[in-house]
Amino acid sequence: MVSTVRLYVDASYATAVMALVGIVAGFATAGITGDTERSLQVALAMFALTGVVLAIRLWRITRKSRLTANGAPPPQM
């Protein structure tokens, strides 16, 4: 039960970060160009791009933990 709640909290944080990045990018674009249609496009693109970056980050974290759980040595840094 606790892991399910944690999953929902983490997903809420990720959605909030995606929305914040999209809103800031949209307002910055509107301030620079004055074009509201372009700012909406930039805001949606940044929302999606942030989602992709967070998904790749999550994939790499889970992949790394799975490799170390199977007995492989931890990666050298």
C-alpha cells in the first residue's frame, strides 16, 4: 500500500515539474516574441520533452538497480 502511495506522489511531482517547465517556457516565449500561438506550442513541446527526459532518467535508474540486484558489480565512476 505504501509503495502505491509513493508511486502516486512521485508521479504527481513529475507532472508538476513538467507543467512548471512548460509554463515558464511558454511565458518566456510570449515575452520575447509576443506571439501567443507560438508560446502555446513551446509550452506543450517543453512539457513533452520534460516527460521524455524524466522517463529516460527513470529507465536508467531502474536498469542500473536491476543490474546490481542480479549480482553484477556496481558501475565504476
